[in-house]
Amino acid sequence: MSKPIAIVDYGMGNVGSIYNMLRKIGIKAKVVSEPEQLLQAYKIIFPGVGAFDAGVKQCRSSGFWDVLQEAVLEQQIPILGICLGMQLMAESSEEGRLPGFAWVDAEVVKFIATDDLKVPHMRWNTATLEQETPLFSCTEEEKYYFIHSYYVHCRQASDILATTRYGNQFVAAFQHENILGVQFHPEKSHRHGMAFLKQFAEVFSP
């Protein structure tokens, strides 16, 4: 791994925490604010915090939209989307009107709040593995930190890596070829998040 992992800095992601965690586990990384630099990356991490349409607009206005399309679809560079970054990989979202990247056959839907179900889903939670992956094992001891009001609904079961239950079952992680997305925040998930990022950096190879 001579090239660094590129962390996309388009103005809506927790890039500092991700960079610091990668450094802590000995992974070479670079925060990228110039879109063309993505094309030199070994792998890409695409974080995101905030609303869907705002994320789309920021990707476009910052110049990352077309370069991400080239990096992911043409060059097939492995990419990890985190939280909003994961959601932007879908076709659309109930949160907004703008189209997403549509890299995955999926839509983003909202949790329905009830007296017993508070929204957003903001807590530590476990995940259930839906298919074998070297990224994590999803044991009962492995907990990940979630904070979100919307979640991804994958139309293809073959794309679903892991699910989590909060009221209903939802997708915690998906993979479609070189495209990987997680709804939880590995950079906030302590040792289990570190282990996940290390596996992404060193093992993930579509």
C-alpha cells in the first residue's frame, strides 16, 4: 500500500476524526480537498454528516461529483461511504429531491417515530452479518455507534452485508463490487471501528 487512502473533504464530513483514527492504527491517509487527487488514491473514504440534498450540492459545487464518478465507476477504486456518504451512494432519498450517485440499487427512507421509537437512532448497536465478509464478524461483543434519522433500503439482497435492528431491521452495511457503505460511524466506534477500518484498508479487495 504505497499510495494513501484518500479522505474526501467536500465540506460535510468528519474528516479529522477519520484521519486521526487511521493514523492511530498505522494506515497511510490523506485528507483530499482537490478533486483530481482522488484519481491517485489507493482507496477512498467518503464521509458525510447532514442532509441528503445538501450533500449532493456540496459534492457538485466542490467539484467532487464528476471525479468521484470517474474514480469509482471507471477506475474501480474501492470506496467506503460512511453515514451520509453511504446514503449518497443510493439513487434517491425521502429526505430530499435531488438524485444520488445511484451506484447501488437502493433508496434512503426515514425512520417512523413512535412513543417507543425515538428518532434519530442515536446509540451503540450490534449488527447481524448477512453474508461472509473479511471486514467484520458482527459478534454480540462488537458494537458500533449510529446517529441517523434515515437509512438505506437495498433492493438487491445480494448487496446487503449486515443489518441492525431499531424498530425494524435496516441495512448497516452494503457492498456492491468496489463500493462499500456503512451507516454506523467507525471513527466513533472505538476498537471495533478501528478493526473495521484496518480491514478496509488492508484486506478489502472487490
